[in-house]
Amino acid sequence: MSTPTRPERKYIYDNMTTDSRRWDGFKPRDGDIIISTPPKCGTTWTQMICALLIFQKTKFERRLSDYTPWLDMPAKPIEEILGIYEAQTHRRFIKTHTPLDGVPYFENVTYLFVARDPRDAFISMGNHRKNMRPEMLAAMLRTAQARNIPLQAPASDAKAAFRNWISASGIPTQGQPLELNVLHHAQTFWEFRHLPNIHLLHYNDMKADLEGQMRRIAIAAGITVDAVLWPELVAAASFEQMKEHADTLAPASIGPQPWRDNAAFFNKGEHGQWQGILGDEELALYRQIMDTRLQPELAQWLERGWNG
């Protein structure tokens, strides 16, 4: 079967945190930026970079998530979220964790996909869940139950959870719990990386050369930045500065205080966090799945980035 010339919306992604049908009423504008990432792969970081490039200042009047709410998350009525975006007069940048085969494709929109070593993304998600306040988890569970979302009992430990997570296809299956999957998400963008409005970024490259990657994003989005502003904007996008300003930068999708510690939302951002946590069995399974599901070039890029 030949690859389509442009992305197609094939699946409905419907789990505890995502309902991709919420895109049905979205009306694009020329220049919109859709930030599509698997969870814990640099979503908030990329949102911050877009905000800095669009507004070209380092202090904002509102929380970052107020400018760029997570469109797919069914915590608030979709009419409210679409109303926020419709009322915006600045260039819009929209957050989603849905793969490219679950969101609409528009030629007049810029798509930014951000990847990370799947093993690090998994470990980061574990830390992320530990930082959630019980009230947030309870609200998410109530919403999922009201929507009849199938839920999976938590695994007994991190190793078992990783085996379940990496083995999941990431493709929606009727009646089965859905785990958003780094591998499948990456595949949906990789095959269309040749299109002029689809751009692939990597967490490792952002860590190693933040200014270079910010300039890449600016070029991709057609944004011009005065040379005098670059040092200030790059400094504001650094991991350390974002952690310092976590009270306004950590996302607040459910309630005013979803996290036990806002600064802990920006935990470490390190490469290789999985070492010493995942065992031989998990790493052997991981390598088998990477080798059988992904093209070698994509598998290598997922682990290392463009400059790895």
C-alpha cells in the first residue's frame, strides 16, 4: 500500500486524558502552530519557546497554559477551549498529545513534533504522576468513568509498567485501554517529515543547543527576532529559568493547583534517567520492539536526536 501524499485522520484517540474528537470544531487560521508531542517529551518547553518567539518578551500577563490550553483534554467543555482560541488575536499555538493520524491536517498550519528517548519519557511520566495532587487524579478518574473509558489496573512496579507501556501499539483498539505511545506517535510524523509545514524536534537537541533549536523553530514558523533579543529569550527558555518560574509555567489543566510541587513538574530533564531502573528483561524487550517496529533511522533518531 502506497503512503498517502498528505497526513490523514485515521483514528479517534480516546483515553483518560485525551479525546481527539474535540478537534472536530477547530477552525484553523493562517500561521497557527500545532505542538504535538508524546507526554513528557518537551511539551511545555516547546510551548514556552513559541510564546517567547511570538510575544518577543519574557514576562507574560497570564499563565502559559492560559495562552495555549490542551485542546484534546476533556477536563473542560470543548466550547470553552475553542472560545479561548477563537478570541485570541495573537498568533495561536495549540497543545496536543494526539499523533498526526488523529488530528486534522491543514496546509496553512505549522506542526511541531517533539520526540525523546522513549525510556526517558517513561521514567519522566512516572515522576510526573507522583507529583499529581490526589484531587487531580480523582477528577481525571471521574471524568474517565463518566465517559466510559476502559481503565487498566496499575502495574505492580516500574519494570512491569514499562513492559506494558512499550508493548502497547499506541493505536486505538475498540474497548481496550489506550496508552499514548512514543513509537507510534513518532512514526505518524516521520513519514511526512518531507512536508514543508511539518518539523521534527528532539529533546536531546534542545538540551544540547537551545538557541540553535529555537532558531530552527523561528525559521519553521516564519518568525523574525531582532538579534538584540535572542540572548534574553534563550535564557528565559532554559530549563533552570523555567523551573524557577514554575508557578506560572507549569500547566494547570484541572483546577488551580494540580501539582504537589510546581517546580517538580520540571523535574530533571536528563538523558539516561532509565539507567539503573530498567532491567535486562525490559531493555531486551525494548530493543526487540524498536528493531521490529521502526525503521533503523527512526529508531536511532528517537534515542539520540538529529545531532546524536
